[in-house]
Amino acid sequence: MAEAHAELGGPPGPECVTCGQRPAEDTQCRACREDRQRRSREEFAAWWSQLTRHAGGGAGGRAGRWRSP
């Protein structure tokens, strides 16, 4: 088995599904995993900012539209 890995040119273990680097941790190498997590945090922060901006109180908020006369 070690000979087969030596022929492939990389250390034994799983290959990163993003960049093909070996060894990977689970399905991604550390660099790709950290990059994906950073992008995910940035996307969530942007989504949360947009959500809280539109859900604020006042005349433009949800509560202002659903009050009975």
C-alpha cells in the first residue's frame, strides 16, 4: 500500500476535494477549510446585517404594518 502512495507522489491519506492536496483533514486541507470558514462567516455577517436592517422597528418595520386601527 505504501508503494502505491509513493507512486502517486503524495503522502497517504485523503485528498482535499477543493485543491487536491494531500493529506486532507476529512475532506479538505487546512488552508481550504479555513478559507471556506472565513468566507462563510463573511457571508453570514452580510446576511445578518441586511436582515437586522430591514427588521428594525418604527414605521417601516413589521410591527408598524400589522397593527390594527
